[in-house]
Amino acid sequence: MIMNSNNKFLNIFLACVFFVFLPITFFILGETPKRTLLKDVISIITILALFIVFGQFYLARINEGVKEIFKIAKIIKIHKVIGYTVLPILLIHPILIIVPRFFEVGSDPFESFITMISGFDSLGIILGIIGWILMLALGLTSMFREKLNMSYKSWKILHGILSLAFILFASWHAIDMGRHMSLAMTGLIILIASIASALLLKSYFFNNKKISKEKKGTM
């Protein structure tokens, strides 16, 4: 019982360190030019939202270690609450970028928004748009899973593919376009995204192959 409590505390502590404390620390220590308080607050909110979404891949049934420590029903509940809370922040991320323009003289926020999302000559913008579409698809297919005409196994595979693609494009977009992407922040994103991708691949592909082999062995 004591050992289980210690493991729970350790996991929660590590989650806070990697998904909250380190991103904020790297943001503060970054050598980017200082901006207005509003812009910095929006940047911090966006960065934390991104890292917390990445954290969702560790707080899921694909992470065998978490399932051994926390009750699966509680994991699913927290996973859903965090997802439905944080994903909307990233979905309105393009709008949040131009919010400060409303308080700047001589700038047209709506014109800036159109210019930004139509910048198809920029790889970072294209990556961001693809990542945004994938994130929207992830949210909608999760919310309306029961209304989709597909089995749970098929939905799970779709969810895994969308999640893996989202990790790739979101990470690449953040590294390419982020103003506060220092070497430390970039390294942290690559590390977390790589481990999350490995967990997904292991759960959706390698585990399924193992189960299939075991079934064939019993026939």
C-alpha cells in the first residue's frame, strides 16, 4: 500500500516536472526579445497546453506502467477531462496569436489572421494547419465515438493513427514556428514526443502482433 502511494506520488511529481515546470523554466530562461505581458501570457498558456496534450499520451491505456499504479476508470476520466479542457485552447491558438493586435495601433487583427493562415509559402504554417486539422479530428472522433459506424477496435486504430500524426506535425510546427524554441525547449519536445510515439507504436502495433501470434499458437 505504501509502495503504491509512493509510486503515485513519483508519477505525479515527474508529470509536473516534465509537462509544467520545465516548459515554464525554459520559457523564462529563453533569450528571445521581451514582449508585452499579454503576448507572454498567451505564449505560456499555449506552450503549457501543448505539453499537457503530449502528457495525455502518457495518461492513457497505452502506458502499461500507469495502469499498474492508477485505477483504469480514474485514468480514463482524467484523460477525458484534460483532453476536453486543453484541446480547445490549442484549437483557438491561431486566434489567440492575433488577440494582441486589437490593442496595437495601426494593425488590423482580421487582416493579420488571414495573412497568417494563408501563408502557404511557409513550412511552419502548413505544418500548423495540418496539425490543427488532425487535432480537430481527434477531438471530434473522441466526442462522437458512439455515433460513428465503426467497432471499438477500428476506432482505436483510427485514434492511434491520428494521435501519432498529430504528435509529428504539432512538434514540428512548434519547433519551426515557436518564438521561444531554445535548444533546451526543442530537446524537451523531441524527447517527450519521441517517447509518446514509441508508446503508441508499441501499444497499437507490436502488442497486436504479439496477441495475434499467441492466438495462432493456441489454435
